[in-house]
Amino acid sequence: MTESTYYKVLVDGKSCHGGDLVWSLPTANADGTWTPGDWHEADGAVRVCARGLHLTTDPMRWPKFGMQVFTAEGAGASDTEGDKTAFQRARLLAPADDVVPGYWRDVEAFVRSIPSTPWFQPQGDPDPDWRVFDTRDSAWDSARNSALNSARNSAGASARNSAWDSAWDSAWDSASDSAWDASLLASCLVVADLIAPEHLAHARARWDVWQRGYGLYGDVDGALYVYRRP
């Protein structure tokens, strides 16, 4: 039977899933090997999600922004549930950067870029394909009318109208608009290898509006409804 490889997910050297232990980190040697960190020990009876030093065999089930992953080993009493094992004693062996997939690094890079977005400070002329309005309210009015006209002229109008009205009932403000588009792009980056390229391109196009200093209310039939100020 193959022995499991255990990992620990940390942020800034600390536990980040319900604990705040500062772990002893491995140190690099001149020959390219690593000296393990010191052993840590938990008091009391070990139980998963309750007490013990928790390691996992599947670190990407526990992603965190800014995550660091290390190979680790446990010793003493243990308790296992799924991919998690709580040990009486545990230590970190070496960094395991290779287990963090490229898509997660793309998500982290994107999230780090969000604070530099020039909120409502237009950077040059708008894209000629956008439908541009001075305010969010005027973008709302035009987008709603276009959507209703499109729904009336298509099959399944009843279902489309119901879905559309439900969406419009949500009172989104400009901050919510940007949060929606940021979340959409982050989600698409996570599954970029599993979705059609045009879906990722659409999410990027939506976020591009915010990066260029405009606001995006939404899209109707592929047209982006953009506003200059809230």
C-alpha cells in the first residue's frame, strides 16, 4: 500500500483554517535539500476538526489567498476523516509550490490587481462596442428596455421575463456591480481549462470596463451597458 503524502496549507507561516499556530518553517540547505521545521505537539485527545495538528492529502481542497503549501509529516496518535488527519505531533518538511496549480496563481495575481483599479476615472475613450451612458440609472433604463424587447421577440418569453425580473429586483449599487464582475472573472480563472474560451473572454471583457475607469451595469445580447459615474 502506498504511503500517503501529507501537506500543510499556511498563510504567512500560520495555520489558516480555524487555528493561528505559527509553524516552524523548513530551512534551505546549500545543496538544494531542506532541513525540516521543528516538531509541534498538541495536548489532549486527538480528533479531526476538534483537536490536533491537522494535515491533508489534498491541499487544493483548502485554498486560501496567499497560500503556502508544505509537505509535512505527523506522528503519535491520529484521527482521519476524508483527506484530513489530525496528529498529536507534526512538522513541516519542505515547500511544495508545485502542488498549487497555475490557475490559482492566476486568481491570486488578479485579486492583487483589484486595488489598483481606477474607479470611475476613465482612462481614455470608451470601447466603441460599448453602450455608454453618463449614469448608472440611465444605463439601467436602456438595458432593461433592450432586454424586455429581446425577450418579447424570442421563444420562451415567459421564462425569460421571469428570470429577468427576478434579477432586476436585486438593488445592486456600483460596488456590487464591480464585486459581481470580479467574482465572475475569478471563478472563470479557476475553471479556465474546463470552460469554452469565449466564456473566459467575456468575463475578461467585463472586468476590462472597470480597469478602464468606467462602471458596468450588465450586458444584453452581448452588448455591454457602461456608465461613467454612479
